[in-house]
Amino acid sequence: MNAPWKPGSVGGRDPFAAFVCDDETLEMLRPVAEEMGWSDSKCNKGGLRNAIQTLSVSASPNILLVDLSESGDPLSDINSLAEVCEPGTVVVAIGQVNDVRLYRDLMVSGLQDYLLKPFSPEQLRDVLSQAQAFLNQPKIDDPQAEKPHISTAVIGTRGGVGTSTIATSLAWLLSHDRDRLTALLDLDVHFGTGALSLDLEPGRGLTDAIDNPSRIDGLFIERAMIKANDKLSLLSAEASINSPILTDGTAFFQLQEEFRAAFDCTVIDLPRDMLINYPHVLGDVNATVIVTELTLASARDCIRMLFWLKSHAAQSKVYVVANKVQTANLEISRQDFESSIERKIDIMVPYDPRTAAQAAKLGQALVDAGKSSKASGKIIELTNLVLGSVSGGLDPRDAGTKKTLMDKFSDFKSFLPSKKANEDAPKV
């Protein structure tokens, strides 16, 4: 319930409210509340059910005391309370069930503390004082908080170029090596592999967000995301292929807003068709990584994406990453590819099937499974570029382009054998 704190989130709200089930507890609570400077009029009778009804139509207090004594399913009822409770509220529960498993489950749900009946006024005062101390503790002492949020989208020119591998590795490096709170958002709702590559269950967080955008807040993010490590959290889905996405994209925008408040970095594994359907997803992204292979089809689509980004996400720095590069049997040389897209390839990640297979078997990011591999070294270079992208703007190498989009497409003719060459070729 203690959702990610935001400066100013507690302003304008009642400092305290309580909902208890019995008169004895109510009579004990009122003088304690007055001693702490709170109005005893905020001590109500009715328990958890009354709390849910009241908070569904009014603002949450800074500190909330709820009585679970009349609750048949405390965990389910706490989840219902979470849906109406605003981020930043510190929740303390009291109840009659003496069960260690229940206590642990309640703590995982976000409660600040659970006080077992019967208790003394001194015990109640201590618990409420601890809740107040937690609420008032400094929230912006961490130097990390001064660092600007960095949002990165990773898009593939074609399927199979390794977009998810790059996105997962980038997120892992930002969280593990750079010690930044990082969110990995896998927006391939039906076929995403972010959770699979990290050996995690995807959960229902992303589908719930799409179905109910109004529920997206700090508390929702805290509960819906899956932990990959201490600093990395994942939001993904594995929706039924019989269930199409029915959304206007509001959920994607709101998720990114909450990520900016709760994390240092966001990495979005973005299917390329979302550029068409939900262009606003890249509206505030600091860096865009285009993952490509050195093929004719990828060169064509890389040109199209660069052109699109210049029009729709001009604030974003763009990095072109050629992945799975082999020294032989290239369809297009690096020089010809760069000539076609009229800019340099920023990173060339070598083909490393052994490390990729090992990562898949272990359920680890590529850079985790092969820390000393050449491919990992190149992705580390990409991480450095992304961390330097907070100033915004397109890469200077994209500036001054004189050719039109159609002119660029015409350049593909140079990669194709001429008609005369085909006529002169020996017949088999």
C-alpha cells in the first residue's frame, strides 16, 4: 500500500483516518489520536468494508488504520482497498488472526504494520508513531534521485534481428552494472519474450493495465511488475492469441508517466507495428535504438524508421545497432548499408550463437550469461551511448540530409544485379 512516494503527494489530504470494528478499540484509539495531534472525528466505526466505501468517493489520508476483524478474506479485502487507496498512503492494519503467513502476505501487499488484538494504548501509539516517522522521513536524500530519468525504446527493423535480446541486455546492464532502478516494458502483448528470456512468469500486469487504464498509479506499478533483480522490474504479458488488443494507447502513455516517477530508467521493447498504431508512445523517449541486420529488407525499413522518427520523435537521439553480424556471407556490406541510410552504424554486435544459447538455457540476459564475450562488450558500449542521451535531439549525423525518402529507396537499385548482368550470366 506504501506506493512510490512523490514529492507533494501528501499535501491537501487528511493526516489520519481510522476504521475500526468495535467500540472498545474506538474508545482506546480516540485519545491516542488526539495525543498525536489528529482529530478524533476521523476515527470511524465500520472496519475495512466501510474504509473501502468511504475512500472510493474521497481522498485517502496520509496514514490509514483499518480493522480486519470482520474480514473473511483479509488479503482479498486488502486488494480491494488498494484499488481505492491513493499512492503515498501509509496503511496500518489491526486484527484478531495470529498467523505468521498472513502477516507476511499483508506486508508483501504493502502494509506498514499489522497489530494483533488485544493491544494496549502504548502499543497502538508506538505503531502509529512508526507510521508517522516513515511518512516524514527524507525522501530525496539519494543522489540517484538527482539524475534525470532516461527512457529508451528498442525497435527492430525486422522480426528475428534480436530486438528483445538487446532490450533485455540493456535493461540488465542499467540495473546491475549502473545501479539504476530500471523498468523493462515489453509491449509485445501476445508474443513478447522479455519474461521468458529472464526465466520469469509474465503475469497479468500489462493486460490489466490495457483493460483498465484508470487503475494505473504508483500502487498498481508496485503490485503489477515482476522483479528480475533488486534494481530491475519487468512489465509484460502473454495474452491469448484469441484476444486482440482493444485500446487507444492511453495505458501505454500512463505507464510511462508512472515509470518516470518510480524508476531511474525505462527500457521499452517496442514492436515496430506500434509506431503506426500508437505513435505517441515515443513522444517523450530520450533514446531510440534501431536494431537491424545487414540485409536489403532491413536497410529499407531502417530508412523508413529514421524518416518516421525525425517527424514524430525529433527529441529522441537515435542509435542504429547492427546485430548478429557475421564477417562472411553478408547480404549487404557495412559501407553499402551506411551509404543507403546516410548515416553511420553506431554499434556492430557480432554474431555469438554459443553465448545466446547459453543465455537461453540459463534464463539470463545475454550480457549476464557471457560477460566477457565480444557481443556483451558492444552492448556495454550501447549502454554508454544511452546514458549520454538525456540532452535530447537527433544524432548530429542525421542532420543536413538532402535526399528525399523516395530518393533513398531508389538507392536499393545499386544493391541489385542489373538486367544486363542477368542476361550475361551463364545459363545452368
